[in-house]
Amino acid sequence: MLSTIHRRHILEKLQWTWSLTFTELKKLFIETKEMNPTTLYRIMDAFVREHVIHEIRVGDERIFTLCHGDTDEWVKLSYCTKCANVSEAHFPLAPEALRSES
């Protein structure tokens, strides 16, 4: 069971920003000894699986943003190279898209 307090602290940080990199999360939680690296990795992976957050990769960096849509929607993520923010747009899926292979 992942720590509810740790999960809540991560979500609070994500609510105050457009996005956070994994490097920033490590500075906030690992370098301050609030949690160990394994806990942080597990929580972030669980959030992605649970559709709580979106993850994109830019180069070698993992970037996370809160999900504000429905899991039955198609999501388009955009990354701004100037300000390093991630934005999302949600679109309903067509019924035949659920059977699509792409």
C-alpha cells in the first residue's frame, strides 16, 4: 500500500503548477528526505496507471501533469519548449476507436 500522505503531498504540488519534472519531484521529496526514491517512483507509476496524471518524456526527462478529463476520452498533450509547461486537451472517442489497433 502506497502512503496516502505521500500521495497527497505529490498531488498538492501538482495542483499548484502546470507540470513537474521528475527532477523537480526528486528535489522536493527525495533530497528533503520526505520519501525514498522507490516510493516516489511507485507513486508516480501508480498515478499514471490510475489516470490521475499524464506523463510525457522530453529527452531523458519525465514530465507529469494532472489529468483533468475523463478516461473515456482521447487526450492530446502539448509541451512548450519555452516555458516547459504541459497542456492537455480531451476529445470524446468514437465508438469504433475502442476497437482500433492504433
